[in-house]
Amino acid sequence: MIEQFDFIVIGSGLGGLLCSLKLARQGRKVALITKRGIAEGATAQAQGGIAAVTTPDDSIEDHVRDTLNAGAGLCHEETVRTVVEEAPSMIRELVELGAKFTSSKNASDETEAYDLGLEGGHSHRRILHSRDSTGREIQRALLENVHREKNISVFEHQVAIDLITGPKLGLSEEDGCLGVYVLDRLSGKIRTFMASGTILATGGAGKIYLYTTNPDVASGDGLAMAYRAGARLGNLEFVQFHPTCLYHPQAKSFLISEAMRGEGGILKTADGAPFMHKYHPQKELAPRDVVAQAIDQELKKRGEDCVYLDMTHRGEAFLKSRFPAIYERCLQFGIDIARTPIPVVPAAHYFCGGVLTNEWGETSVPRLYAVGEVAYTGLHGANRLASNSLLECAVFAHRAVQRALEGLTPLPRTSVPDWDSGNAKGSDEQVVISQNWDEVRRLMWNYVGIVRSNKRLFRALRRIRLLQQEIQEYYWNFQVTSDLLELRNIALVAELVIRCALARKESRGLHFNIDYPLENTVFQKDTVIQGPHAPEVMEPIFQDLPKPKSEVIPRP
Ligand SMILES: Cc1cc2nc3c(=O)[nH]c(=O)nc-3n(C[C@H](O)[C@H](O)[C@H](O)COP(=O)(O)OP(=O)(O)OC[C@H]3O[C@@H](n4cnc5c(N)ncnc54)[C@H](O)[C@@H]3O)c2cc1C
């Protein structure tokens, strides 16, 4: 049976929730499909906050410049300007929807004002936050609204498998994306959803790496589905490693917020010596890639497992009130951060690249939009400025919905076949899946990590292709499960990252290759890769950046 809606939104983080809400409030019927519980995703874990210019001593120009500086020459300047200019109104909208950002009283005139955080790469305090649980607070507010909205049907524990596109049904490419096949994790059945527009809001792909700050759902499903549907993907080699993930055997992906360095945290080696002054004049507040590379270098040089973030000088009262969640969580692991420096290591954190979109969230496949971390809008370039990603989700949710509503056309009349399981049977060796999961993630960590080399990248490519073959075989022979679908996706995304990293013969932003240690203007372009008519021959190409309409701000 086909389930028919006006729009399908895949993913229930900030991107997906806001899109669903906006569409529903325009009277559209929305299927909000999410692969686990509705609150699971990176949004719930975002600690630091959301960047926007909200005070007179800050300026749009400065926020634009900081974003461009972080992006190392690859940001689409027009997109940056749009996002930064629309940020204050998006903040107002989130507040109207019920999100509460931390504020404090001004000592001199008793007026209430947002308590603004400072993070690496920002020239001003401009991060709005809800203590250290900003994403959770925004999500709470949006969920309250979503649950009240009768035009939204929420489908939890439903894993989108593949997009249904015109060419797959014998129609033309212009017919674009018509729907999606979905695995019901509870019944094991495959469902078919159809709609005039589909919005991918599936988040990132941190799970392709062994160590990551990302939640389990971040297996790059949206990237893989879009690639298999023939969409263009951009700049996948730019993976941000967060410098400070808690290092503790029982702590699974717990992030120590960048805001801690904004509040005076000092990075030290095991012997108590600070080291960031050796790497960057801004020391702990240098951009994330510089901090992550510095830690990586110190660890490799000294053969140690972790470095330490020292917050002890800020005192218990301040730490408890400003970072209550981090304080509590560390205490659960026996670390009193008011008295002991916090052991930290870098971990894969954010996918700067993604499904290529224009400034309205439209992908290269008609009727398919991408919003949030799954998208490459041109905002982040070669490196993301901290706290710009929640902002990007909000601004592009707004823009994609606006465009989707304008361009809504009925689906072509066609019959859609049910999912064909062929002769697939139940898996006889679950261990193949867990073994391959581990292999993909380990090879990405060891060969395609913070510091890369041609030798390691080629080695990674050879191995991932072998693994891909084995996984594909398994995929066709056995009934799909959520683990198998995710494995198929992480393997594909890993391969795309490797191929893009090999194509970029320079070092820029988050991509550092010791065989090409310098930036090269020849590569001041987007890496674009497109699937999958003949995936083995579709090598990445380099595409010129869009020309900004306004004056270019020089990078100091
Ligand atoms: C620990 C951590 C801290 C962060 N801190 C900040 C911060 O302070 N400020 C900031 O700006 N950014 C921060 N980020 C980044 C930011 O949180 C994310 O980029 C942003 O929340 C992404 O939102 P999203 O809506 O795109 O995806 P997500 O919030 O990740 O949601 C993705 C959704 O898609 C669903 N999904 C995925 N695949 C499928 C599928 N196949 N079928 C159905 N559903 C699917 C998931 O279940 C989930 O609901 C942080 C990220 C992490 C991990």
C-alpha cells in the first residue's frame, strides 16, 4: 500500500522539525519519518549554542568575515551573507516557538540581555545558548509545537532506505524524487511513501569514523541515498574533528564543549604544560582544525593517549552554573572538573560537505531538498565556524520550505512497484555486519583522519572497495535490517570521502595531506561528485565557486 502525503520530511533534528512545522502551518500534509525515537540525533546533543549578531557592538560584517576566515577560501560568500543576515530573525522565530536562551541581568541598569558565549574563530561574543544544552532546548520547543500539529504524521523507528526517482520508474529525470522506501524497524516490513516534495534532513555521518562525537543515527544515510538517486554531492573530504571529546573508557562520544575554551580553558599535556601557544597566536581559541591538529601532533610526538583541558581556575560555582551537564557527566565518571583537568581527545564531529544545494535548499534532483548537516549549502566552505550549523539548519529550513511551497506540482501519474525483496532470506551470519562496521570505521580513522597522506588514502580506497563488494553481495542476498542498511551507507560515504580526498591535491581547511602541505589556488573550488549511473567512472570534478554579487571581503 502506498502512503501519500504532500511532503515527506526525513529526519527529526532541528532541520526536519522546523521544515515539518512550517509546511504543516501552510496546510500541507507532512510525513515526518525518523529512524529511531523522534528526539534522537545531533540536535539534541548540541551544547555550545547558535551564532547570531544580536548586539550593537557586533556586526553582520564581522560574522560574515569570521565565517569566511574559517572556511579557508571555499565558502560561497553570497550564502554566508544570506545566512548571517537572516540569523537574527531566525532567533526571534525560535524564541516565538518557545526556545529559551540563557540571559542575565546587566549589573549597571538591571536590564535583561542574552548571555552570549565566545567560541573559537569568533571575533565577538555572539553565541546564544541554553546553558550547555542548547540543542536539547530548541528541540524541546519544536517538539511541543510538532506534537500539537495535526497536519504532521510522525513515523518513528522507520528507516528510509532509498529515494524513488523518475528514472527508476521509467519516467524522466525531470520528474525527480517522488517518494521513498522505508523499513519499519518494528515489523520488518518495507513501506512506500509518496509525495510531491521530499526534504532530506538526515544529519551527518560521523559514524564512518571509529571515534566520533555523533549519535548512533549519524550514518550518512541521506548522503548515500542522495548519491544513489543521482544527486550531486560537494566537498565531502572536509570532515571536522572536534578537538575535545571526553577520554574515558566508559564515555561513549561525550563532547566537551568549545565554549569551555571560550571561558578560559587551557589545554595541557600530561605533565601539565600548556602547548597551544606553539601552534597559533589565538592559542586555545584558534579554529577547531588547528586545535585538533595540534592535539594530534602532541599525542603522536609524546605517545600519549590524551591531553587535558584545565578549567580548575574557573571555580566550582561558575562551572556548575555555566556547564551543568558537562559538570554532572564528568562527575559520573569520577572527574570533578573544578579540581582536575579533563582528559580529552579529538573525534569526528561534523560533515562540512554534503548534498549540494542552491541558496534555497534545492538539490540537483527535482523535488528533492536537503536541509541541515546533510546539505552542502556553501556556508562552511573548507571548515565550519563553531555554532554556525544550528543556524544553517534554521535558515535553510525556512528557505527550503518557501521554495518547496512555491514550486509544488502534482506527482506524475504512474504505478509504483512495491519493494522487491527477490530471494533474500534472513541473515545467517550477523557477525559479517558487525565485522564490516568495525573495519570501515577503523580504516577511516587510521587512514583518512586528521592528517592524511596519498599512501594512506590509496590504501583506504583499495580496502573500502573490497569491503563494498562484500557488503553489496550481502545486501542483495539477505533481508534488510537497520544495521545492514547503515553499513551499506557508511561504506558508500566512506568511499566517497576517500575519492574526494584523493582528488584534492592540496591542504586546505580541514583537509590536511602531508604530500601536499600547502594551499593551492588551483583547488579553490568545490569538489563535486555525482552518482550513480556508472559509479566506478564518476570521478570527482572541481567546480568554480559561485561569484558573490556584493563586494568580496578580503581574508586578513
Ligand atoms: C555533540 C555535538 C555537539 C554539537 N554542538 C553544536 C553547537 O553547539 N552548535 C552548533 O551550531 N552545532 C553543534 N553541533 C552540530 C549540530 O548539532 C548538527 O549539525 C545539527 O544539529 C544537525 O541537525 P540536523 O537536523 O541536520 O540533523 P540531526 O539533528 O542529526 O537529525 C538527523 C535526523 O535524521 C534521522 N535519520 C537519519 N537517517 C535516517 C534514515 N535513514 N531514515 C529516517 N531518519 C533518519 C535521525 O534519526 C535524526 O532524527 C553539535 C553536534 C554534536 C554531535
